[in-house]
Amino acid sequence: MSASSAIALRTPLCDLLGCDVPVLLAGMGGVSRWELAAAVAEAGGYAMLGMVREDPGLIEAEVRALQTATRRRFAVNVIPAATDPALLDRQIGLCLDLGVTDFTFFWDVMPEVVRRVKRHGCLVLHQVGTPDAARLAQDAGADVLIAQGIEAGGHVHGRIGTLALVEEIAARSSLPVVASGGIATGAGLAAALALGAQGVQLGTAFLATTESFAHDYHKQRVVAAAAGDTVLTDVYVLNWPAHAAVRVIANSVTEGLGFATLGHDPEKLPRQVIAHEAARPIYRYSTDSPLRITTGDLEAMALFSGQGVSAITDVVPAGVRLGRIIAEAEACLARLAGTPSASTAQTA
Ligand SMILES: Cc1cc2nc3c(=O)[nH]c(=O)nc-3n(C[C@H](O)[C@H](O)[C@H](O)COP(=O)(O)O)c2cc1C
């Protein structure tokens, strides 16, 4: 990285999060386990463990493994509104006992949960999908707002595009803003910075990496897919609040719906076991995506992916993916400034 572009890419958010470059690994449930989180953190990014609705035993093992693998700061991601309150209470209590300093929350803002961890001096990043939710999260005490656009893979809370949402939230809020949704390249990072964001959060781009805990089938489907292959649907909704929408790669389940991708009532969806995650049964229409330990009808499961998927054409170590994105962002900023980047200057 050249000195000038390293300075351009380094935003105040990097100091707050203790990372070198403003690229955040999304706390993807099942996928962002300690191996991937450690790889991103050690490569200079900021990592999150995706622990939505996980058993405290798994959370303890993952947090301890990550604490051993890196001395970098990291966050634990949970989703208060989609978690049984008693389990959420145990998850957060355990993380505090383990010395977790940062949390990321998503979906409906639950101010009491934000305040609880703030009372312990923790840093809170809150992912939001609307300007109203951004205001609620800020009022509750969040330190960083992650603006998630409709292009995002996984659960999608709002219906506004990343471009418009980031600019509006960044203009209205005094907090650092991170852009999330459909970003998988250095040009996307540069664009987010131009819109007023101080960094980007990537899900899909890090899912297709060697260290991610996603099943290889899911990684290969991401590699093969283009933006137009993704669809927003609420048919993958078992165990989540009704009408919670997700962006997935179209498959036999979504194609069977025709245009009726939204408006599904979880109570009316049949319960049918189609796979197993170790010994745990996975039901058709559940929000589980295939992991390394999943067996069964993987094609029919939720193959989460954002619209930036066209740019993901190989499975590489997370550090390689991060390095490419940073180099592309440097080249992009240099091009916009009319100066050769370090890499183009060397090859000229
Ligand atoms: C496989 C997968 C699982 C996800 N799980 C979670 C989660 O558990 N918690 C969360 O806050 N966001 C989750 N998300 C959404 C991400 O936080 C983020 O908004 C999204 O990945 C950004 O879009 P992108 O995938 O296009 O980069 C998930 C996304 C994916 C792709």
C-alpha cells in the first residue's frame, strides 16, 4: 500500500476499532466463526463473530479461540429481536464475562440491550436499514451506525439502496457510518467513502473465502452467481419474525414461488426436514444456510448472497480478498485524483 493512499483509506473509524483499513467482516450467523474472524483481523480489517441465537457453549469456544488467535479488537454479533429473551440474556452475560468489548446488533433496535452493554463500557455498532432506525440506535447510545441497503445478502431490514441510505444517514448523524450491502470491490469501498461513510462491511465477499465456515457448496454457488441471480424473499422465515426478508441466490424453492417471493406466513409453511447440521434437523424454509457441517438437500437451503456477487469469482484466503479490495480502492482513488497509484506506477 502506498503511503498517500494508506492515509486516504485510513479513517477515524480505524482508530476507534483498532484496525488498519476500514473494512469490516459482517457478523454472519454460522459463517463468521473464529477462523474467518482471525484471518480478517490479522490482515488489518475489523472482525465480527456471527453468534445469532447460538448456544452459550459454542459462543464461549468461539470467543476463546478468537482471543487466542489474535490480539486485535473484535465484536460479537447477536440479533436481539430474533432471539428468545432468556437466551439473549445468557449470550450477552457470557460475552461480558469473557471480556468481549464490542457488540454488533441488527434488526429492530432494542434500546435496553444497547444500554446494558454500554453500562459495561462496551462499544456498540448497530446495523440499520432506515434513517429512523439510525436515529433510534444513536439515541440508545450506539457508537457506530452500519447502514444496510437492500442489495445486502442475508437478512435485509430496509428497502432503501445502499447509495441513498448511506448518504442520508451520514448527512444526518454525528456518528461514524459504515456502508453495507452489495459491496465487494475496492471501487465500492471508494464510493462508500465518497458518500460520507468511514468504512464498509462485507458479507458475501468474505463468505467465499477459505476460512469461512460456509459449506463449499454455498461458496461455489456464490462464485458462479451474478447480481441478477439473487432474489429478495421472506419465504426463508421459520424461527424469525414474520415477513423478515432475506436476499438469497434463486433456487428451486424461490423459483417455485413465481413472483410471490414476499408475503409468506410462517404459520402456513409446512414443516419438513431437508438437512442436518451435525445432529440438528434443518427445516425447509428455515433461515439456516449450509455450513461445513451440514448434510442433506443443500440446494433448497437459504443461499444468502448480496448483489455484489458478480465480482466474486474465486474462493481465496480472506487476507487475499481484503488485500485485493484495498489495492483496487487505492488504484480507484488515484485514478480519480489523476495520479498513478503505487501499483500502476511500478508497472509503467
Ligand atoms: C450468509 C450471511 C449471513 C448473515 N448473517 C447475519 C447475522 O447473523 N447478523 C447480522 O447482523 N447480519 C447478517 N448478515 C447481513 C450482513 O450483516 C450484511 O448486512 C450483508 O452481508 C452485507 O451485504 P453483502 O453480503 O452484499 O456484503 C448476513 C449476511 C450473509 C451473506
